[in-house]
Amino acid sequence: PEIGDADYDALYRELEALERAHPEWITPDSPTQRVGGAPLSAFRQVRHNPPMMSLDKTHSRADLLDFDTFLRRQVPDDVWDYVVEPKVDGVAFSLLYENGALVRAATRGNGEIGDDITANIKTLRAIPLRLADAPPLLEVRGEVYMSRAGFAALNRREEEAGREPFMNPRNAAAGSLKQLDPREVARRPLDAVLYATGAVKGATFPTHSGLLQRLAGWGFRTPPWLRLCVDIQAVLAAIDELEALRHTFPFEIDGAVVKVNRRDLYDRLGSTAKSPRWARAFKYEPERAETRIWKITVQVGRTGVLTPVAELEPVVLAGSEIARATLHNADEIARKDIRVGDTVILQRAGDVIPQIVGVVLDERGADAEPFAFPTHCPCDLRTQIARETTAAGAETVVRRCTGEFACPFQRLAHLRHFVSRRAFDIE
Ligand code: IVH
């Protein structure tokens, strides 16, 4: 932003007042028109021409060396740089500008056909509604995402309103774009980066790095980190550098993208049915950490359901400190044979809640005993625990305290629920 929020709001209110007095002055690209129109009943379909392709994945450094060898064989008489940039974990989308005016925004869909989400996309302040000195036709493509902070704030709001929280920022971004009411989308903390073109008439962009500069000049956000690499060895180094930085970005990145910088080679290199031959994605492994379980506690929920929780020696994983992890239920503990005192491997793979992947058996103490799930509720150590059955009589993984209102944990959970925002909303 060029100015602070307060200044922006003051200017915005002045503009609103002017437009109220002179409705004939309202233009379609006025900031007041970002949120407009009634909710849709369905999205119109959009055909992508050219199609929105995906990227072939490489899983190892050797794959990247093969990629380089392949390209050298295709264009033996030429030289080129590579660009390495973050692979933003969001939702691919496209923007169409005619004579500098935003006329259409669409989701990727299946690559051939997507949804027309123009009204939703116009609510994103990161998207320019008008471009200065733009070619007659310009389609730019990129990724809509939600920052980690925006995601956390949205989930707090969802939970307070009694709705299910979103699994991860990508889910939240995708779910937000699917809203039929743009006023709701305007409340979602969405952002976007642009990193490619679709159909273009009246302009050429000889290099990818030059394209990104032009896009930034028009006011688009572009990938916030980029390395220009003279050869594949430099690409490998850049991929390592980015991996070490991956948690310092305000949004999640799930890998690196390697692109040939010279766009004039794109036609010669061509594409497969699904992806261009001039680019590769390199996925990073989900981050893992080891720590010790010092205790397993059992929590009692409002309906009496018992949930075992691993209390951990605090460890930093994917940039934040983890001290607890859910063990889900007794069957899960038995299946993974998780014991108190065990060293366990934690993993965070896009999801916000870390998972226990498994136990490091080599480090298990000789006296470690299988976890004995309580047979009586921790509320009074007397009330029976019942295993829930389905209507057909089959046992499920759910165990409940049968104490109901006699169980103080259930009473407390009921009270919490009663005063909560979605019930009586008592502060
Ligand atoms: S280039 C024709 N650059 O990754 C290729 N894609 O797995 C156009 N993605 O569908 C894609 N960050 O949604 C490109 N810096 C980046 C990207 C990126 C994320 C997504 C994109 C694509 C998917 C492929």
C-alpha cells in the first residue's frame, strides 16, 4: 500500500460522498464498485484459450538434471537462464484485461473450463481494475491465496460463529472463491500473485523475469522471491536457499518452480497434453520433527466423547512451537503402538494440525508399556466408559463417559457451549 489504512478510508469516504451526489460520475473501475451486485445463483462457465496447464513434478535433484539434459537436447544451439520462484499453495486463476480494463476473472477449473468469478475477484484490493498503457488484450494468470495470518483470523471467526474451521489456507482460499455472494468474499482475507500470461495481443514479453517486472509495474503482486540462475547447478542451490526460507513467507509455499527464462524458446519446446516442457515444479518434503511424549491425557467433550491427547516436549515444526497433538482415539493409539515416553515423528503437511506419523522404536525405553486407555472417566475415576456402536450394532472408535450431567467435564463443556456466541452469546 502507498498510504496507510486511515488515509485510505478517509479518501474512500470522500469518494462515496461524491458519488452519492453525482451518480453520473461512478465508473466501473471505481474502488466503490469492487463489491457490487446481488449474489449469483451459479457461476457462468469460461473456456480457457489457451488452456491453463499444470506443471510436471520433479521429486529429486537427479530429476532436475534430467530436465536440463532434455532441454539441451531439444535446443542444442542455444543458451538460457533459469528462474526459480516459490510455488504458492493457493488456487490457480486467470484475469482478462481488454484495453486495460478488467473484464473477466476465472478459476482454472479442469484447465479447459473454469468458473467466471469476476464479481468475487473484484473484491480483492490486490487486483488492479484498470491498467495504464496496457495492450488491447492481456490475460494474466496466477494464484489466489490466503496468508497464514489471514487464515488464522478467518478460522477464529468461523469457530466463534459455530462453523467448521477450514483445514488449511488453500482450502480456505478455494472455499472463499466458491462463494456466490461477493459481499462474503470481500470479508475473506484473500490475496493474489500473478506469474504467467494466457492470451495476449499487442505486446511481447521476451523473458519471464521481464514479464514479472512489467506485471509489477501495472500494480500486480508478483512472486516475492526470485533467483535468476545461469545453469542447473545454480538452480539446485536456489532451491535449497528457498527451502530454508520457506517458513518466512507470510503464505504457505509447497515447493519451487523452475522456468526457462527465455520465453521465445517456449514455442520451440512446446508442451505435453497437460504441462509445458519449459518448466518443472519441485515439491518440498513436508516438514518433520522428533520429540518425546511425556504424558497422554484424555479430554472429555460436551457430549462425553473421550479424546486422547499427546503432551509433548515442545518442539518447533514448520515455524511454530508444538506442545500437543491429538491422538484421535484409542484404536489409533493401538494401531500406531504409541506409548508414554516414546520418541515420535511429527509432521505438518499443509494442514494446520500436526500429525504423529510414527514412533522411533530404536529409542523406546525397555520399560515402556502399551497405553492402557482408561476404562473409567477421568472425571471421578468411577463412571463407566462405553464404546459407541452403530445402528447396526457394530463397534465404532468412539468412547464416551456415561456420566452425562453428573460428569463435571461435560457440565463445564455444556456451560461453555451455552454461553458461546452461537448460543446465548453471554460475555
Ligand atoms: S507456472 C503453464 N508458477 O502450481 C504453467 N505455477 O502444479 C503455469 N503454481 O497450476 C504455472 N506457484 O496453480 C507457476 N510460481 C508459480 C506457481 C505455480 C504455484 C501452481 C499453479 C499450477 C500448479 C502446477
